[in-house]
Amino acid sequence: MPKIELSLENLHEVDDGTLREEYAMKLKEIIRDCYERQAVNKARTITLELAIVPSTSAGFKVDTRFKITTKKPPSKSRITEMNLDHGKISFNPVSPDNADQLTLDEIEKSENFPDED
């Protein structure tokens, strides 16, 4: 195959097409994030970076490296109250606002109600 000049039109030929495949994968990742987190009204970005470094080999040559990165808004959970107890952290999965919230079963046990038979 003859040498070709690097351009946007022929990036798909760089590195046996892996650059194109990587870009397609990153694009799908961004699209999926938009579907999954539609309420997060912030930009998602894909960046294609090209690093060009003069080579130390004979003749004028350059070494190139492409890097594709994505940036998505961070994921955040809601605030969950947790207790610290002897170096451990505990929480109540059914009551994220109150780590000490008891279930009805726990209340009955703590108040020493007699078991009904």
C-alpha cells in the first residue's frame, strides 16, 4: 500500500482501524450514559488527542500516539446518614435519612413484648 498523508478522512486506517473502533466504543459509552442519566443536564465529551514527537532515528521522522478520552459528569448518590461505632460504619438501607430507625419487628423486640402463640 502506498504512503498516505495523515488527515481526518483517513484516520480509520491508522493502527489497523483500532482508532476507529475505540472511538465507536467511546461514543456508545457516552450515548448510553445520556440514556441512563437523562436528568443530569451536563455535557459529555469525547476528545481525540494526537501527540507528535520528533524521532531520534535517522532521517526526519516523528512518532505519533493517539489517545481517545471521554468525560462524563460524576455520579453522586444521595446523602445517607451512617453511625460510627467502634471503628465501623453502619447504616439502615430502608431509612437513609435515619441510621437509628427501627423496623416494627425491632421495636417489638426492644420493648420486650411477649410473643403471641
